[in-house]
Amino acid sequence: MRVLVLGVLLALAACSTSPYEPIGQSGRPPPLPVDGPIAYNCADGTQLMVEAHATEARVAIVGGPSMVLPNAGGDYYSNGRYGFRGSGASGQWEVGRAAPVNCRGG
């Protein structure tokens, strides 16, 4: 009898959902946050944490400096040396006069 009860309990545990998984989105990654910092991985290997607001973006380069970039129009933030354009799942990072590098948020 104990083996049967243990088997039923294990079967029920295997069917339970994780408290961290949104209901109805099983197997899909959660959406990117609308506000708060977003982690970006750029094509050149740069990793950024970006928190954009209407007037500024706070950017932290993983393993490097952090900075506040003022809004330079639309979704573009720049202090003249560094620049970030975009939001959500995609963006571009630029340093100096180098060509912008594509970045993926997630």
C-alpha cells in the first residue's frame, strides 16, 4: 500500500507547475521587462545592462564602466562618446566613431 501511495504522490509532483512559470506560456521564455534594466549581448562580445527612461539611460558595461547617457532624441541616448539606441529585444551600442554594434536583449 505504501508503494502505491508513494507512486501516486510522485506522479502528482511530476505534473505540478513551477511557481516561476507563467500559466499558459509553458515552454516559452517570459517577455522582456517593460521597465527596469535589460541585459544585452552585443555582436562584438560586449555585455551591457541598460535601464532606459524618458530623459536618460543608465548603462553598465559588464567588466567596465557605468554611465548615464542623456536622451538625444527618440530611443537614442548619447553623451558624445558612448551611444545606445533601441529598447526591448534589440539595440545598438556605439563607442566613439566606430560603427554601431548590434545587441540582443534578453
